[in-house]
Amino acid sequence: MKVLVTGGTGVIGRGLIPALLKAGHDVSLLSRHASRECAEWPAPIRGLDADIAERDSLRGTLEGIDCVVHVAGIIAEEPPGRTYERIHVEGTRHLVEEAERAGVRRLIAVSSLGADRGRSPYHVSKRQAEEEVRRFSREWVIVRPGNVYGPGDDVFCRFLRMVRAYPAVPQVGRGNQRFQPIWFEDLGVALTRCVADGTVAGKTLELAGDEILTPHKLLEHFQNLTRRPVPAIWLPAFFIRLGQRLLDALQTVLRWIGLRTSVAPPINESQLTMLLEENLVRRPEGPRLADLLDRPPTPVQEGLRRLVDELPELPPSRGVGSLQNKVFWADLDGVRPEEAVERFRRDVAEIMPIDFCAEPGASDLVAPGQTFTAHLPVRGHIQIRVEVNESTEIVFMTVEGHPLAGIVRFSAGPQPAGSPGTRPDAALPTRFQIEVFAKAGSLPDWLAEQTFAWVLQNQMWKGVLKRLVKAIGQPDAAIRMTSHVLEGERAQEIERQADELLARRQREERAKLLESDGPDHVERAHRPCPLVPKEGPAE
């Protein structure tokens, strides 16, 4: 069938699109930047740049489409253009009108568990959107999923980042509010079944996993998975609402001074209301999640285990402040470039910063897509992911929760001709260098950079080079560095290259996923990581 997905760039789309492609459907993606976002997929996906909030931009986009899966939505409002009323209600109305005109046979709308009774502005808008869907004259299906979690989600991933980085994790009251999550790939398979299953037409399905969680139980899971026993701070709901208002005021000030960043609270007002309402599957209509999957739902423990290793990358384009470029290098005699990089690759756990494999089950095997977890004093646990693994080059990109948004390139090659200390009649030594292109990962990290953070980072990378040259047998090799700020077209070019690098690696991984007949995820190469004590940073 020809299936069009609206939105599709968030956590739900990342589970839905592979399931549709594996089922043999012809998939189109409709969003404001669909043509660019389709580049992340190896399969031929048609991208349609349109905004559901603008009725005229939808004209003709659904011609020849058999089924529409309406996923597009927002978690938080950004007035005046991106509000719940404008996106959820008016956007759904525009989509239904265009689907009627184009002769679409089936419309599947993703709503939210609790939309029938919830009092939050988010749930109220979803309830009104459901009424728009029910006006569709042909087949419609409404799916109300529980808390959808997976790489890049807005709730679980934020909670995980707090566990890794914060000295304590705030919780509403005693953290005993109940909710019922669903793994993103399970929802993708279930929605794909709804595309062709005639028995679900005209029904409202409430879909969630079998397990009920609380914030306190979720904290315990993440504590065990990350080996960080951070305590909880119990805060009353009114105190959290006060903090939300203060952060809203700060965001207004930052926009006024022209600083492009976000200071969103860990939980917004609608999310707080929904948490207190405890949205569970109460009135199931039609098949359960297990019926649509033909298997039990993914256990929470398994989903969370994967989540800790699959947070999305944080490229420079998503960072805060100016783009810093730092280069650290050492010149090595009698060592070929391939040998220097292979030594780094083989001994990465010993050469990289202290506790480079800081969580249970971590790996020290350098392979594309492999995630490494390090422990930084005061900052907590951070992650980087391998994007390129070549004979003379290894490139890492930082992962959400890292204090930097950027890429780190480890490479080796002949020392540039004319470098200081080079003899014209001598063979050129090999230069091993570390290139960092990065912005601050968040506003607090940007503030830290203005004081001491960059100094500590410089010492860290010098320490990496010091351990490498010692491992190669040349501990007296001089370690040098340069640093400057990139601006204008040069900064934009680096950001574009980093985005393309990430998209290419994602395409390769998704191609493997689509070719696999087994699990819905790609098993990465793995070798247990020894916890080796490191020397202190280089002086």
C-alpha cells in the first residue's frame, strides 16, 4: 500500500517507518523539512515539505495515497505559531479535509492515552483532534499509546540524562505516580498492523506495555543500568510549577538578548498534569498490544537496557554559543600512520579519559555506531559514539547529555612539510592529532565554559595524547595545541559536514536493520571493557 506518515521524525516515526518498509509498503513522509529528513533513510522514501497547520500547503500532497498515519504533534507549545490548538486541532482538521478530497481510504491518528478524560491543555487538544478524525467519511482508526519511550524521546531520555549528570534527581512528591509505557518499536509494529487490518476500522485502541511504572521505579532501573546511585529529591507539585514559570521567564530574557538556546524544564505543565492523572489502559477496545504484535510487548528492563546505549548524537548544529576548534598533536618517529591509529584503536580503554567504560556491559570495541560511556568528575557519565572507523582516522560524535555538542577526530598522517623542527634531509615523522569541533551542549555547559571547563578539557585531551605516545614507546614526544573560534561560512560548513556524517552512519545502520529478519534493532559489535586506572591529566 501507499502509506503517508505525517511528522515521523520523532521517536514514534523512528519505530514506525522501519516497520512499514519491512512490511513492503511504499512510504512517503510529510513534514516541514521532509525532503531533508528522508536523507537519513536508505530506502526510497518520498519527502513532501508541508505544514499541517497551513491548509494550503497540504493541497495535492495526498494524491494516490491509500493510508495516512497521522503522527505529527508537539510536546510543548512555542507561541504564537506552534500551539496545541494550531497543530493538534487545526492541523488534524486540515489533514482530514485533504484526505477526503484526495480519496484516502484509511486514516490512522496517533492520540494519547488519557485523551478522553485528561485535563491538561495537551490532552484537551488531543481529544478535540480525535473528534476531527471521527468526522472522516471513510475508514479511521484512533490509537492512544501510553508513554512512548525510545532513543530521542522527550521524557525517558531526559530522565536518563539527569541520572547520568545530576547529583540528585527531582521527583514529584514521592515519585509514586503510575504510568504505562510502550517501547517505540512495539508501537511502530502495531501501527503497521493497523494499516491493513480491517477489524480495527472505526475503533479507538488503547495500546501500552504490560508493565506499570512509577518515576521512583524508573529511577531505580536507571540507577542499576548506569551504576550511578543518585538520590531522589522529593518536590511538591506547586514548587515544580513555580520553577516552570521561572524558567519560562528566563527563556524570554534569553530570546530577547539573542541567545539561541533552550532552558526547558525537566517536565512541562501539561506533562506534570498528565503524570498526576495517572494515565493507564482502562477501557480497551479492539485488540491489545500483544495481539497486534503476535508476541508479548518488549519488557521494560530490555527497553531501558537498549535506551542507555542508544541516545541520539549531539552534533555541533544543536549546540549553544560559538563553534570552538582545537587541535592537539604529537610527532612520532618510526611509526606509520596506520600503526599509530591501530594502537589507539586497540588500547582505547586505557588511552581515553578516566573510567572510559563506566557503565555495566560497556564495550571497548571501536566500530561504527558503538557507544562509549565515560565518567567525568563532578559532571557524571557522558557518552560519545563512533561515526567513522578507518585505517588512519576515527571520528566520534558526542551524545545527548554530553557537555559538548560536537565531533572529535583522531587521525594520523605525515608531518606537514615545513613544520618547526623538521630537517629537509630527514624522513617526515608521523603526526597523530586530535581535532575537536564543538559548541557547548547546553546553557549550563555554556556558562561553565566561561569559567573553567575549557581549561579542564584541554588538560583531558593532552592527557589522551600523553598516554598514546607512552604506549607507542615515545613518552618524550612534545605535545602541542592550537585553538580558535570558527565563525560565518566556515562554522556553517563544519556543522553541515557533521550533520552529513551523522546521516550517512544512520543510513548504513538503518540499511542493516531493514535487511535483518530478526530483532527490530541492530546488534552492535561488543567486547567487555576492562576498567583500567588512568594517570592524571598531562601537565
